[in-house]
Amino acid sequence: MTVSVAIASIHLPEPFRIAHGSAARRETVLVEVTDGGLTGRGEGALPPYYPSRPEACLAWVRDHGRDDPLPDAPPEAAAAR
């Protein structure tokens, strides 16, 4: 099994505005898992009002992406779980 993970920046055509503020760019974590000729892809959305941070998610997947079962992630990496 191979696991790859990357941080991607999404530039929004219009700023996203909610009560917590506005943003013209959002970061997300992209994950790809390949095993036995099958590939799955997923995304960990990182809304600004959650404590998850891209770098923490990236590190958590790199450290635990092959664990079975997956351990709980700390709040700053919860989107990775």
C-alpha cells in the first residue's frame, strides 16, 4: 500500500464570508491511497473555524497513514482522520 499526501491551495473566485471572517484562499489536504491496483482519493477540508491545520494533518497522515486501525488525531490534525 502506498499513501501520498499534499497540501493544496484553492483560490476562490469570490471571497468566502461567514461570521468567522472571510477568505479568498482556502487550504485543503489531498490524500491518495493505492493498494492492489486500486486507488482511492480523498480531501480533508480545513474550515477556518476548526482547529485543524494543514501542516499538522500532513504530518499525521505521514506518521500514521498505514496504521490499522488509525489512532485518534489531535485537534490540530483532526481533519486528516
